[in-house]
Amino acid sequence: MRPFQNVWRNMAHKKSSIYSIIRKSDKINLNIARYLRDSTKLSSHLIDKNDIDHKEHKSQLNGEVEALGYNGTAILNYIQVPFSGLGQKYSNIYNYLSTFVSSKKEPQKPLADIPIKHEIKPISLKDTSAQKTILIPKKSVPCAQAELSLENRTVQLCDSIEKATSILLQSTLISDLFKLLYQNPQDVTDIIYRRHRRIINALIRIRDRAYEKNDKLLYGNINQCLAIIGYVDHDSIKHKGINILALDGGGARGFVTIEILKNLEKLCDKPIHKIFDYICGTSTGAVLAALVGIYKLPLDEIERQYKHFIKEIFSTNRATGIGNLMMTYAYYDTKVWENMLKEAVGDTLVINSAKEKDSCKIALVSNVTTPNHMRVFLFRNYSIPSYSQSHYDGTIRHRVWEALRASSAAPGYYEDFKLDGYVFHDGGLLANNPTPIALHEVKHLWPSAKTNCIVSIGNGRYKPEGYLINKANSISLRQKITRIVGGISCTETVHNMMLDLLPTKIYFRFNPYLSEEFHLDENRPIKWKLMQFETNMYMRRNKYKFEMAAKNLLVAKTPGQKFCEMFQKRYLSPI
């Protein structure tokens, strides 16, 4: 017990706030920080009444102690041990608070009328009377909540993190900061940039120490906080410039994307998440982006899971499907798809993928629908800095399975997905080729960095010779839905625009021609093998193009870049 008491005594003698000493209790409201800001000042109020100017301080101090009374028993029960070893001055504080809490049921007396004894021995756990005094009642004590504004809570929490010296205390406070940022990302980030920008420097210093001590929990929490704030490290880019991966939507045609990713991984001799800095995906592309970038699964394992997904969710017979379509406007059972997503990815938050410093920035594209219009919506594992403004709405506040469900809610195939009062549809309705979105987001994350390589992968295209007039009415409902979903945002039209805007040396589009029109819900294994075979033939014919892309992706940083990054990290403020 003595080493534990010494830690508390050292913290107290450094004149740190009592709030920073007792903050580890979850029961203590941040409201206490305002009333117990300076332990030295509070002790002078309580121990020496002669120094109090009754006209100016009497009513204020009554209010301070009154605020403690609502949750006073919980506070006293938690701080009894540390206060027992801090000496005479802090024992007086503790005994006064004990007296006040025990008399809470009686009419409140003015502070000046409460007798304060000067000679009180430190309270010990062996003192049964003291134990009776601070017992927490069986019924919950109402807590004085929410007097402090969000701005004051944020500023005080940041101050406490800066002043904290104990690793355990820092870890607890940073966990609280993450919860505050997660609940109010935009508001808290604005407050930090407006009133407490130096907390970013403090978080980076603490993160560096946590990395040296291999404290993965603290290291991960700080990286999540920095990601929500919108801070990006100077040295976060893996190669000479930014490498971007954009994955199209396409349902069961995702086997094409998997084969192309396998080839790139083989040529680069690195896993996908170590090649690219930014990954963006729509619908099927979003599922693959999450499995590759968030969960970092091997592509063989992803292919196995993908086959399982397609086989299970697209197995409804025709009669049941038509009945579902009439009743719920969805041909397939949406609950089956949701349950499979939950089973595969669990309750992981999208922002949890930012725990590692070298994690890819991920954006999963969906489409939020209102009565008047539709707009692109992004589920991110990062935030755009407050001083910048993205054209696309987005959030960090949801689970991975929710983001994937929202991105893959294809009309006619699945029901709409309702989340936080909004209705989401398949991201392919507006951005089946998410390359422009990825470029736009990257410009906000790394405004001064150059783009090294952009790889856009499609899910195959079919160019029919044309239908005869007498066959025009023979198109099935499934074909119509497939063409509606795939044709609203034509992926090749976007590709042609990118060709005009981007240098050919850095932009690569891989989208093979297929021998037939594969449907979004194709669940026959023989058709999967045909897609894979035709994709491999396409990669053989375009071997030189793939080798050029791999060469661009692996361009290493120059010595000058490395020196600049080292200089910025050591001598320049991150903000």
C-alpha cells in the first residue's frame, strides 16, 4: 500500500488538481473539475476560515460544496485510501467532506456556520466510524450532471491529459477523450482546433512513449483520437507518393476484383494493405476494401468467404423471391445478409481500424436518400480536418457491418437500410466507380503530398452486339435491375474522364471484357470459374500494364523526403 500512497502524495504536492487524482472513478462527473480545480486553494478555504472574505466567497463556496453533495459519497468512498496517507492538510479536507455528505439529509447549513476542527487524525480503513460515514446507500445517488458545457468538458479533459504524469492516468483520460470525440466528433474537433490545439502535440508525445514501451492499448487509443481530430502524420505515406486503390461495385462479379488484387500482390510481393495508403470501395468493392484494409485478411481467405457469402445470400427460389419483392420490395432475404455480415466482421467500429499508425485510410461509399434527392455518403476511418471541407458527407460513428450493409443495399435485391433516421441505398447508384471520390478525399488528407499511383479496378464489362427489335421485350426483370444499378453511374464514363484529367503514368484502370453478361446475383460456381478464367486471360494480355503499375506502386521515398520527414517530426510542431 505504501508505494501506492506515495504516488498519490507526489501528485498532491505538485499542486495538481484533485480532479486529476480522483479522475479514475467512472462515477465522478466532470463537473467536479470546476469546483476542485486547485487543491491548494480549496484546502486553504477549508482549513483556515480566517483567510476567507465572507462577503465575496461565502456564497460561492457554499455552492461549490453543495455541488459535491450529489455524488459526494461515491467520491469519498473512492478517495478514502489515498487521503489517509497525505498528511494533516488533506485529512482535514476529507473529514470536512465526510461531515458534509453524512449531513446531506438534513437542511443545508451555511458554510460559515459549520465548525471545522483543526486537529484531526488521518482516517484509516481500520476506523469503523469512518467506514460507516462514507458507506454508499443502496439506492443510487442522483448525480449532478451536465452543468458543464461540452466545450468546458473538452478543454478541462485536454488540460488534465497535458498535466498527467502517470501512464495509467494518461491512458484513462485518453480513453475518455476518445469516447467524447466518438460521441461528438465534429463539435469536439472544432473546440480542440479553436481552443486547445496544443493537445495534438501532447498526444503525439505520449504516443511516442507508448510505442517505445510497447503499450498497444494506449498507442491505439491515441491514434484513434488523432484520426477523428483529422491529424495525419507527416511520415504516414508508405512510398514516394500517395498510392490510391478504388474498387467498383458489381455483386457476384467481385471475383474479377479478387483475381486482379492477387496479381498485384504477387507482382509487388507485399500484402495490399502495405502497398496502398488510401482504399475506397463501393458495394462489393466496399466489402473487399473492408476485408483487405480493415481486417487485413489474405486474399485466399477473402475468396473463400466471398464464395460463402454469394452462395448463402443468393439462394432464394423464384417463387419466394417474387413474394418478397411484392411484400418488401426486395427479392432476397435481407436478414440473412445482415446476419452473415455480423458473423463475419463482428461489432468492430470502422474507426477501430485506425489504431495502427500505418493503417490505410478507408472510405466505404453509400448513398443516403431523402425525399428530394440522393447524395453520396462515406463511412470513414478518418475525419477531414476542421480547416478543410469535403464535398461528401460522412461519419466515423458506426460499425463495419452497418457500413457494409448501407453500401450494398441494392434496390430490388435488398431492403433499404435505415440508420440514425436516414435511409441508405447501394453506393453504386451514384458512384459505382469511386475513383473521383478517392482523389477528392486524398487532397484534403494530404494537401501538400503528390499522388504516386492510382489503381482503379472494375468488376468486368460486357459489350453485347445488340438486341434485335423482336427480342427487345424478352429482357428479364433481373437483367433490367442489373442494368439500372450498374448503368446509373457508368463506370467507364468516369474512367474516360479520369484519363483526360490524370497523367497516364500514374493512373491505371483494370476492367476486363467478359464473354457474357454475369448478373449481380450469379450463384453458380461454374460461372465463377469462368469469370476467374477470363480475368486471368485479360491479365496475361495486359502483363506489361500490370508490371508498370507495380513498378509505380513500389517507388521508394528519396533521401531528401526521409530527411524532411525526420526534420518535421523532431523540430517542427505537428500543427
